[in-house]
Amino acid sequence: MYQAIEPLEDGNLFRFHESPNPECPVGRNIHSLLDDKLKDIQEAMESEMKKYTLNDLRSGIQELLAKEA
């Protein structure tokens, strides 16, 4: 659902260190270390979010508003 309302550039949720310093031992290895992990995290989040529909959210807000009344 978040893709419908907030499209992501290149489909990536996480963006970091676009130009890491190749002289830095962390910088030159950060993408090798984290890119696949962050992709897995994004896929897990997207999979979890697919469980919820706009109707679920509508029902949830109706329940919350009813409690306030």
C-alpha cells in the first residue's frame, strides 16, 4: 500500500552512503555488508504490509472513533 501513495525511487526503501570513501575500510565495504540485508528487511516489511488492506484501516479508524464517542 505504501508504494501506491509514496513511490520509491529505484524501488529502494533504504538509501545511504551513495559515495562512500574508498580509503575508509568501513566505507569501501559498507554496501557489501548491508545491501543484501537491507533488501531482505525491505522485502519482509513489504510482505508484512500486504496483510493489511485499506478496508482494514477504515475499520480500525471506525473502531477508534467509536471508542472516543
